[in-house]
Amino acid sequence: MVTLALDAGPHGWILRYCRRMSDYVHSPSAGFNAALVGAALQAALSTGRRVPVFGIVGLQGSGKSTLAAQMSAAAESRGLRTAVVSLDDFYLGRQQRLQLAHHVHPLLATRGPPGTHDLALALSTMAQLQEGRRIALPRFDKLADDRLPSTQWPLTADRCDLVILEGWFLKTPAEQDAELQPPLNALERDEDSDGVWRSWCNRALARDYPALWQYIDRLWFLQGPGFEVVPGWRWEQEQALQATHPGPTGMDRGQIDRFVQLFERVSRQALRALPHVADRTIMIDSERRPLRFS
């Protein structure tokens, strides 16, 4: 994990560099090897953009935030300022999701799938970062299941030289309507038998997210062996999160197993589609060890 230095300012905490402050980054291993990190940084800086945006996509627990933190540290060692932004930090607040659950479908109370993000906030954040403005970076508290107050968002200290955006379904295309018909798992069968929830999420993915994807100049895909590893990876994340924030909140293993079913459909679509979309695919095994580049 990368340790950040913070200064207290009149408007809240200020990052001395444009790096992401996150005390819940899950490091699944010692990290990726220096050659891979160096290649990723070189790819990010070779776009020709004044402030390039490098995307890292992979299923839950695949090591996205680990690679992002390593890239940020490598960039800093070269005197570059980076902002690391997670798609997770743009989740809608709890009350907004409860309204969606009331008006559209109860499953929309749960964060994660397409349609549960504040796209206006995400687009504004990315636009301002590319313009070189000093901004507050949104933060979402996963244990509290709500966005942190804006007074607790860290401020970028100055114009960034590189923005790293990580998320579990970056640039994943929507499915065809016919593909949505058969339930994919027990949750879809029992809690979305009429397909309203998955159809709504799929339409949101097709309609709302491409505007955000347009900010990504390069995309690397951490391709795991299959969706079957995700429950275990996500459980490891939850344990690490609870270890740093002990208390009654959080999910147990049974809740995690149900939770990941909300992500299964889009995750499987990502596994199918992203090798043809990403600029580079890094195949990793169940221990997140890179196997090969493509």
C-alpha cells in the first residue's frame, strides 16, 4: 500500500501530490512486478495528451487498485503528479439508491451494477482533472455504504500529469436484449424474475457510461481465470476492509456470495468482450500472478 502525506488546509485535507488517498486499498499480493508496472506507466505517458487518462479494468479483487498505486508511486519517483480515481467512489448515495429501489426495482438499493453511479459527478471530476484544475476527489465509504461528505474529500494540490481511472466494468459493452431473458443465477431467478432490474442496468450501461469511457486514452484489462474466482477475491477484500475498520458493519461470507451475483452478468460480459476492447490484456491466475501479456 502507498502511504500518502497530507496537509491540513482551511478547506480540508490537501494531498501534497495528486495521488489518491485511500485507507481501504486492498493489496492482494506483494504487487505486480516492476517490468509490468513500468510498461503500464510508459503506455500511459505515450498518449500525447497533456493530462492522459489510463484505465485499469478487471473483475472485483483482481488487483486494479494495487496496480494503480504502484503506477502512481513509479510516476512520483519520476517527479510526476498523479490522481488515482476509482469508479467505486462515484456510487450514488444511499438515499438516491433507495429512491431508485422504490421507483424502479428493489435491487437498485444495492451499489455496484451499472445505473448505481453518479455519472454527472464522474464526468465533472474527469473533465476538471483533464483541465488541470485543483479539485476535491469524491470518496465512498463502503462500510457505511454511503458517499463521504464533500468536506472529507481530499483535494488535489495542483495540476496532475497523469490520471489513473480504475473500475470493474470500464468500457464493457451492453448485452443484446435477447441475452437478458434467461436468468443467469439464483438472484436473477428469484429476485428479478421479470428481468426489470437487469434490463434497466443494461440500458444504463449502453446509454450513460460511454461518455465517461471517452475520457480513457489507454485501457489495460486484468483478465482473471473466470467469474468463479470472484466470490473468494471479494471475500478477501471484505476481510481486509473489516480488519482496518473493526466493528459491526460489513458483510459475512454468505452476504458476499449473494452480493457478487449482482455483478455476475456484467462481469461475464466483460470477460467476453474486453479482450477485444482493451489496448492490452494481462492474463492473471487465481493468485493474481500475471501469466502473459497480449
